[in-house]
Amino acid sequence: MKISRSARIVIYVVLIVAILFSFFPMAWMLTSSLKPENEIYSDPPTWIPQTFTTRNFSDLFDKFNFAILTRNSVIISVSVVVISLVIGAMAAYGFSRYKFTGSNILLGGLLLTRMITPSSLVVPLFSIMETLGRLNKLDSIIVGVAVLNLPFVVWMLKPFFDELPREVEEAGEIDGLSPVSVFWRISVPLAAPGLFTVLLFSFIAGWVDLLFGMSFSTVPEAMPLTVGLMQMQTGYKIYWGAMMAGGIYLTLPTFLLALIFQQFLVKGMRSGF
Amino acid sequence: MSRNKARIKAGLVLTLPSFFVVFAFLIYPIGYLIRMSFYDYSPLRSLQPVFVGLENYKWLITSDIVSHSLLVTIAFTILSVALEVFLGLMVAVLLAKLLVEGKTLIDKIFCSVVNGFLILPFATPAISAAVAWKMLLQPSFGPVDAILNQQIAWFSEYPLLSIILADAWKMTPMILFLFLAGILSIDPGQFEAARIDGANTLQEFYFLTLPSILPVLGVATAFRAVDAFTKVFDIVFMTTGGGPGNDTQVFPLLVWKTAFDHLQFGQASTLAVAAILISLLLSGILLLVRRKA
């Protein structure tokens, strides 16, 4: 079936506007990040930098501790991935395969927590972490993000395990594999696309967390990039140049992941509901 | 019987770690929260929590700050989700049409370009999005005012509109891709049949596309609304900080500020208990809606 000429024009115009709308804020951020400070303040603004500079990016490392903050963000993200994958995959598989009395209630309870307001959990976790002496340590941030991520992971992974063919697992059982080996050697490899989706979402969850980072840490040694970016806006001054560069720096990894693995993300959005 | 026992055992072993984590870092903290909600604990005044009974709950019910914050959150949720659904649906319908019926090479290339660009806002960390929008809407050197030839300080003159815009920018792609998947799962033969029956594009949308994706639309919108209501934080925190005054003080932000800015942990706990009750109520309704759909 052919699209009529007028319909085609409407479609193209709307979609091009959608592209511009999606792309413009970050594009503006990118060009601003390459302008010297005085040009950022020029009124009217310049659409293309008159003088190119990478000063804002080098400032991130020279003045705003971005080397340490990057290390912290990577540690947080990777830890959240590991915790989510191991505990989440086991739980999702358990709920998918071994229905036992009360398992539905437990699953429902776990899923209800998916909707909890994160900032309401920060208040008691802060006191607990304070008591345990874990403030200004990365592990308190990791725990906070991972706990809120876990229900989401189970919710997202269970459908993947539900769809796996039982026959293959049963064949493994007949061959004498224990339930753990069946899980580890048969089901996990088969569910690899689902696990990879969870890996992506968990990494991003760790990478973008602001709430736990800013509540639990006040020193650069235990601060993620998001908090470093937030602190470029002080009561006295906003470091616009560095803030633009920092915003680009923070966005680049998640953007590349999303672009390369778009199908996984879209699939995750769908099963995440 | 023994097989069933083995299953129970395997199921418990596999799910136990998650319950340990959830209990230690979710259930226990919530219990702690409930206890603290009966105390006055402000470290600036006294290091010892003082039991005050239902005092905090009285404050919760009577305080203008709390009711105002709830109203702001409801307004934010309704307006931003409505905008997201409208934009998402429009783009999804048009993109689906081009994906299914566009046969030329240009159509195909264009579709994949659109796909790539549309994921960008979703992949942008909320804090980066906030910073980007703060720049865009700056009164003197921001490009939006330059294009409009105005001097509008958006975040102080139209604060709610501004945070809705930034939030809709970031979250529309998610809803769009959900709708798109729903539309693409409609049997193309049905569109063919509708055309043969002489339906025009609008009729096709109203009588075929819309009814077919209504379940997806309902569930996705409901989920998005609950998420917007319970989780809005980063963008507001970074752009308006809840201001000017309390104009954009959404509920999750009020909880946080009461604890960490005003150091009123007792009142903050009471607010947090209320937030959790609201979340549980909403997600309970959601689970029911989802089961029906």
C-alpha cells in the first residue's frame, strides 16, 4: 500500500520536528561546552562557538575532581550490575520455575516495592548507614541503588525465564543435573538476552543515581559524577562552562549504550511494565 | 509429595537472597521509619529523639505545606503525563505508518534515523537533562528566549510549566516506544481491509489503531503516572529546587528537604510514611488494572 503524498509530507514534517526536539537540548549543551566562559554569557547567544575551547573539559579534571568521581561512578554502576544480576536472576528464576505456597504473595510484595518513593527510603537508610559507619563510603550508595533496582530486575527478568522452553531443562534433569546446575548451565545461557537487558538497565541506574549519592556522601572520595555535576551550581555562582561539559561527559556513556543496544532497551521498557 | 518439597526448597534457596536484601534494606528501614514518625528528632535542637505521639501526623494533616505539595505533585503528574501521551501517541502513529507502509530506501533510512534520535532523551541522565534545560531556558543567554525574542525567566515565571517541559522531553520516548510496539503488533491485513472499505487516515486511527492499542495505552499511561507521582525528583531538585516559594515543591522533594535541609527527621519520617502508603495504594491499583488488561 502506498502512502499518499500529503500524508507523507505530514509524517516527515512531524518526525523531523520530533528529531529536532529530541536532539536540540543536548546539542546546545555540546556547543556550549565548547565555548569559553565569556561567550556562554553572550546575549544573543552564538549558535556555533566563535572560539573553540576544550578548557571546560580539562577543568572537569583539574578543578572538579572528575577523575575520582568517574572511578566512583564506575564502581557504583558495576557493583549494582553484579548485585542485580546475581540476586535478581536467582529470584526471577525461582519465581518463574518453582511455584510454591505463598510464592505469589511474596512476588507481589516484591513488586509492590517497585513503586516506592525513593526519597522516603533515603531517610531511614541514612540513619542506618550512619549507625553502621557507612556514610561517605561507596557501599552505602551501592546498597541504596541496588535495593530499589532489585524489584525492577525481578519484574523484568521473570518473563524471560517464563518464555524458556521447559523441555530443555527437563532433559537436563533427566541427564542427572541438579537444580542448581540446570539453572546455571542451561537456563542462564538461554536467558542471556534478558540478562543483558538487566545489565544495561542496572548499569544506567547506578550511573544516573543522584539521590543516594547526594544524601550519603559529602567528600569527593565517595561521590558519584552526578553529585559533582550538581555541585557546580552553588548559592553564589553557577559554573556554566564546566556544568555543560560535565553534563555531556555524564551523558556520553549512557547515550552510546542506548544507541548500540537500542533493541535491548526497548524490550526492557516493555517487559519492565 | 517429596518432589513438591524439593521444589519448595529450590524455590526458597533461589529467592531467599532477594528477600534478605529486601528485608534488611527495605522492610526494616520502613519499620524504623514508622517508629521515627512518632518522634520529634531534629539533631540541631537535641541529639535525643523525643516521643511526641501523633503530633507529626496532626502536622501532616493540617499543614498547608503538605497539602500544597500534594496538589503540586498531582498537577505535575496529570499535565506531564498528558503531554507525554499526546506527543508519544502522535509520533508513534506516524512513525508506525512510515515503518509499515514506507517502501522506499529513503523511508527506511529515515525511520532508523528517527529511532536513533528518539532514544536520546531517554538515555540522558535526569541530572544532565535538568542542566541542559536550565541552560535552554535562561533569560539572558538561553536560546529559547533568543528564538522567541523575549526575556522570560522561565524557571521563576512559569516554574511548573518549565519542569513539565523538561520531564516530558525526557520521558516521552519511553511511552512512545511502548505505543509503537503496540501499533506494530496490529495485523497489517486489518489496515488493508480498512482501506478497501474506504476509511481515511483519521477514521483508520479512530476505529482501528486506537481500539487496538487501548490496553497498552491504559497500562503504560497508568504506570507512567504512578512513576511521575512517586519518583519526580532530580529534574525539579536541579532546576527550581522546589521554588520559587513552594511552587514546584513536589512530594518526594518535600520529604527529602524536610530531612536533609530542615533536619526534621521526625516530620520527614511521617511524610515518608505517607509517601510509601500512597505508593503502595497506587501500585496495588496498578496491579489490578494490569491483571484486567
